[in-house]
Amino acid sequence: MSLVKWGFIGLILLPMLEIAAFVLAVLTIGWFWTVCLFLATTVLGLLLLRRSGRADIERFRAALARDGVQAIHLESPGLGPMVAGILLVIPGFITDLAGALLLVPAIRRALRAAFGRAAEARRRHRDPTVIDLTPKEWRQVSETSVEDGRPRKHVR
């Protein structure tokens, strides 16, 4: 199943799972403590985002400018704590758990390794009819410069 389909399924299931987790917490520890925990994780997320703030965003922007898309991983400077803070601010205990887990460096490294293995497996199982070229291995040509120099007719 494609990543887009999994993302869509996650967007549909996450609110239902968050409500179920909230009800379970209410049944387990009561309304008052559930609301207190709910608000505490939000405040923790705001404090974390405020602490990481502009310095981490600037370091991430510099890494992105230097390394391009390869700079986007959970071990990027400050990216893990920023994502963790965002997840803690989003209402819900499941996103809070995910945010709290991202604060642990060992878990960030394990997630990075798992995503790396998944990307490598996807690269190995690519369509053999697709040829990947680096930007230095190809160039764009106009339609008139193709083999015989005659312009091509477009079928509409």
C-alpha cells in the first residue's frame, strides 16, 4: 500500500483512537487528573518549542541549505525536539506518547535506522523499466533538436 494511502488511513483513524485513549484515561484515573495531564503535556510541548525556538530552526535551515533533502532526518540539529514539541502540543494522548518518545535519542536513532531500511528496501524493489539519472547524466533538448531536426507533431 502506498504511503499516501497509509497517511489517509492514519488521518481518519487518529482522531478515533485519540478519543478512545481519552475515555480510557478518564475511566482509569478520573476526569480531573485526565484534564490535568492533558493540559500538562500541552504546556510541556509549548515550553519545549519555546526552548528550541529560532536557534534550532536556523540550524535546521542551514543544514537543509548545505545538504538538501538529505538533511531531513530525526538526527538533524534540533528537528527531533521540535517535532516532539509539536506532537506534545497537538491534543491527544497518542500524539503525546509519540512526542515523548521522540525526546529519547536512542528511539530517534532506531526510527532513523528503520526508515533507512525501509527506503533501501523500496529502492531495491523499484520498477526495472525506470532509469534514475543524476542531474549531470541528462540534459533537456528542444523538440527540433531531436535526431532529424524536424519539429514533432503533437496529438491532442
